[in-house]
Amino acid sequence: MIGTGASSESHGGKRCDEAHPRRASDCAGSGQAIVSDRLPRRSRDSFEKNPTGPNRSLKQAQAPPPPAAPGAVTDLYYDTAGCLVRRVDPATDAAGTVRAEVQADYTPQGAVSVLRETSSIAGQWRTTRAAYNAHGEQTAGFGPRSIGAEEARTEMDRNAFGEVTATRRRLVGKWLTSTTGYDTAGNKKQVTQPTGNGASLESLYRYDALGRLAEQTKDPSNPGHTVDYSYENEGAQLTRVDKAAGTVERTTTTAYNPDGTLQSQVATDRGGATLSTCNWAAGQSPTSGYDADHNLLSSRTVGGTTGCGVSAFK
């Protein structure tokens, strides 16, 4: 995808402010590139929007940017609204002439409507298009694949709250439809999806009074399989209990450090065997597995019957 943000929807549903996080303005520009950044650069933040016009001005730099290595240049082009409309990646051939490229068109609300990428077939583009409703929510996606005159297509139905209630995927000559049901709090309580033989698989979920997932009451791929969950007061999950026809098959228990980082996770089967993830070094304090910035320093996988008490694997 063009830019750095993660797409909130499939089939090109990226917004301009995601593609270029320093821009939250209207992206219905002319689509003409008015400025390009060549990377690597000392800092992309050396550019800011000119307060007196749509063009961007270069701030006073403390030091010149380092020279770009041959063949390692990425060109970025923006429209008059500051939206990233074209990205040309570094060359992939010895001559420096073959460069992958991505182009984007935007809706007046700033969502990507067309995304074009160079394909592995010379002279052809891989194009994905997206459609939106009046609220800016994606309702359809098209491409990039097609079989004959049949273009890949996905359509979404949404309820009054913008939640996707049905998704239809177009195959040659037919549609595959998945549906989603919600409770009054907006929690996903039912999911159905089609199978290859025309049948339907259904999953059912139950939530507690605080909106936390309390139980999966129906597993479409494993009839009789249910899952119960429990939580601490702050909402972190403490246990997951998998059952088959009401009999406990596996219990997974999670422990946390006082700062909320994951200390351990122990899965115990009905025979008493355990498989554990222990986030601290053997012989050290269980709270010593992270640095002051909460970065994980050590993690061990432990098997046996005593959880994190015996290190079988390091």
C-alpha cells in the first residue's frame, strides 16, 4: 500500500491521513505531484506545510542530508492537499531502470479510491478500486484479479452503526456470503460463513455485563467445543477453558507483572501435562523479564507438568 498506515478495510480502503500521517486535510487535490521527497533523507519531518499556501517549504536544516546510495532512492510525490499520490521504489536491476511504482487516487473525503501498482507482467498495472457510502465507510472493493470478464469483487452491507453485517465475495458465476450479528452493545455474537459444498458454518459468542468475551458457545469446525473466559478487574484475561461436550480438555492460565506486562502463560491438558511460556530468564525473578521501557528481555518455552517451575526447553 502507498504510505505507512495500515488499511482499515480491504481493497484499498486507506485514508489520506493514514497514507501521510502529517496530513489530515482534504485530499481532493488535482492529483498532480507538486513536490517529491527522495529517500534516504536525514528526516522526512524537515518538510512542513506552508501556512500561506498549499505548497510545502523546507525548514532551516541543521545539517545537509547524507547522499543517497546509487539505486537506493525512493521518490515520493504529493498533491496540493499533501496526499501521497505516487511512490517510486529503488531500482531492482543492475542498470537502475526497473523501479516498482504505486499510485493512488483519493475521494473528496480523503479515502483511497483507486490504487495502482506495477505488476510482474511488463507494461501492466495491478489496479484495485474501492467504493464508499455517504459516511465514508467502504461498501465495495474491486480487483485486482479477473477471470475473463468476471472481476474479483467484494461487497459489504452495514447497519446504522456502520458495522459490517454481510460480506459477499464474487466467484465465477456465484456469490459467497458471510454474515455477522451483533448484540445491543455492538459485540459480535454470531458469524456465519459458507462452505465449498453450499453448507454454512456458524459461530456463536456470549459476553459478560462489561462487554468482555465470556464464552464461545458454538464452534463450526468442532461441534461440542465450547470456550469459557475469565478476567481480572482491569479487564486482562486470566483463564481460557476449552471444553468438549462439557468436559474440560485444556485450561490456559495467564499471569501478569504489576506493570501489566505478560509474565507467563500456562496451558494444561486434562492429563495434567503443561506447555508454558515464561517471560523471564531461568533462575531469575519472574518480574525480571522486561526492561524499564517494557521491552521483553527473555522468554522460555517450558514443557512438563509444573508450568514455569521446570525448564525443559530454552
